[in-house]
Amino acid sequence: MNYPPQPGMGNYPQPQYGAPPPVGYPPQPGMGSYPPQQPMANPPQQQQQQMPQQSHPNQPPQQDPQQSHPTQNKGNVPDMKKELVHEISAIEAAGALNPPDTNKGSASPPQQAAKLVDEMTGDKPQGYQYYKSNFKNSETGKKKALLIGINYFQTPFELKGCLNDVKNIKEFLLERGFKDTPETMTVLTDDNPQRLPLRSNIISACKWLVEGAQPGDSLFFHYSGHGEQVEDKNGDEVDGLDETILPLDFKKSGYIVDDELHELMVRPLKEGVRLTALFDSCHSGTALDLPYIFKWDGTYHDIGLSHHLVSQTLVEAGAEALQGDTVNAKTKIKNLAKVILGAKKKASVLRKKNTSPAEVLMISGCKDEQNAADGAVVEEDYDDVEVKKSTGLMSYALVAALKKKPQQTLLELITNMRALIHERDLPQKPQLSTSHPIDPETIFEI
């Protein structure tokens, strides 16, 4: 059987695509080779393998589950939001953990606290200030792309769809003006011994991508492979965990953490340059450490703290208060207030450090705490016969959404991608993050 398979019925391995390695794989020692993989004591968590079939291709987008408000009163359970606002106001009034926030205007501490609590429980804050897009797509601007796909062949954590993701995204880019030349496109995959996605090769390719970028240039980065979370070493993560990608030789050379990816691909960029980055991997919500993350309503998360955690704690405190355990309820609220303000302080520091004048957009396969699916998607080949190809769900959703409607706003695109995934009853939610607060009505273009 030829590998990779060529278009046409009969050449796709059944029932899984991507599993059989090419003849002579792994490559022998020499240029492009990598050390043999050793069994892992704790292999990375496998991505989900099979996705349920789409119910109907023309099913309208469904309401994002994030629009639900678990803190609303259920029966007689008290709403503890007022208590939380009071505790945050009291701490800030005492002068503790009170970083300045330019988006809060001149509001009083109670008003700021109420706005912060609304933000953290899913209610839309008012009067948010956005930046107009500073990217001008021009005929003279250069287009460069870096595509990375790793299936981790013949390992306990092998994936099936990452090479397909690269193929699909490459076709997507070529249809939109990118060129497949050594000067404009680099592809690293683990079926090509000369261009393996080793840690050193990925780092060199990231430097190549942004080198010499000028206003009007459009850069594109795509990674499909495993992602993990590791202990944060420099204290800049609200949850205490760094997000990582796993090169082919990660057992020998280590992961690449989000801090390093930011320094490689975001820090060097000038105003007027656009970088669009896709991370189709587990735990990828903040894989570039961009300081602004879109919410379902087009505003941004003010701090990198799980809304579910905040809402659930409020519900638990309300239930305890209803049962007469006011001491524990108040303790929960006080501790939550401290956690929120501590996270707010870290987020303020991160924004000062990582806000960039360049226009950087990142779409992740899921939230930081989630897994991203790798499974089967029904497609049609050139003979109009349905076949199954393994693919990363986020990569598929991006291409499918833009094929259906080529011109979409940022908010439309992320909403439509989530709707495609929601149709398959999977919990992962792609995240859109940016280098500065970009208007959600900006048209997505590359």
C-alpha cells in the first residue's frame, strides 16, 4: 500500500487512517533522524478516538452552552453573588491585591467588584473598549506558513489524524493565496525523515516564520499533535500550570512550553503584522500565552480563571447557607474573593508583559483543562463515495465553517466552529485569544 494514500477510493487504510507507518519507519540514524522512543511511565493522555456522526450537515448553530448561568437561583438557594461583591470590595478597600485596570474606568470599588463578579459568572459587562484591527492585507505583504503534524507512530500514544490535519490546512492555505515554496511554507511531519518535528526543528522553524516580518505580512502557524500541562516555573499562570506541545523527541529533548512559544513567535512581531495560530491539541486554550481570551458574547475574559469554578463555588456556598451553615458559606465566599483577586493581579501582570502591538490571533482545540478529539469525520472523495478520514476536530471545524461561509467575523467563526463540535456531543470548546482587545466584529482573514 502506498503511503501516504493518494486521492481515490481504495487507497485509504481501513478502518483507521494514519496508523500504518511507511516502509523503513522509523528513519535510520543520520540527517533528520531521532532517538528511538522508549516506553513511558506516564504517557500523554490519549485524545478521544471516535466521534459520533454529524446529525445533519445543515443543522443551524446551537446556542453555546457557556451562555447558561449556573449561579442563578434554583428554588430557595440564595444567590451569593452579592456576598462575593461585598467581600471583594472589602479586600480592595483595604488596599490588598488591587491592580489597576484601564478597562474599569473610574468606577468605585463596589462598582468594580460587581463588574468583576458579573464577568466571572457569565454576565456580560458593559462598555468594553476594543481596538480596531491594525492589519492591512496588501498585495505587497508576504505570506508565510509553518505546519506541524505528529502522529507519534508506533508509540503507546499514537494519534491518527494529525498528518491529515496538515494536509487539509495546507490545501486551505493554498486556496487563500499562500504558496508552497521553500521560502514561504515549511511543513514538519513524522512521515518525512528529512523534516521531522523534533524540538530543535520546531524551534528553528518558528524563528524562520517570524524572521524579517514587516507590516502587511500575514503569518500562519498550525500544530496538530499532543499537548500537556506542566508545573508553572515562573509564577505567571493563574492555575499554576503551563501549557505545552510535545515534539516527536519530547522524551529526550523535552516539551515546548507556552512561555517559549510566545517568546519565539509573538514577541518579535511589529505593529501591522498578523500571525494566525492554530493549536489542535489537548490543553491548548492559552498555548501562546496571549492575554485576551474571547467569551461567547464577544467580550474578553478579564482574568484567566474558570467561570465554572467560580459559579460552582457560589452554588455550594448558597446551598450551605440555605442549610444554616453560614460560617462555612462565608468562608467559601471569602476564599473565593481572594482567589479571584489573586488571579486578577496575575492577569494584570500578564497583560502588561504579553500585550503586543502586532495582531496575533490564536484558535485552540479546547480550553486549557480540556482534551481535544482525534477521530473520524465523514468526507467525500473524488468519486463521490463517502470515506472516513481521521482528523483533529478543531482543524476540521475551522475549514468546514469557512467553506460554508468564507467571510465571517471573529465572533461568528468561533461560534460556528463550536456549533460543529457541539453537533458531535463532545465537550471541547475552541478558544479564540488575541494579543490585544480586537473588535469581535473584525472579519477573519489571513
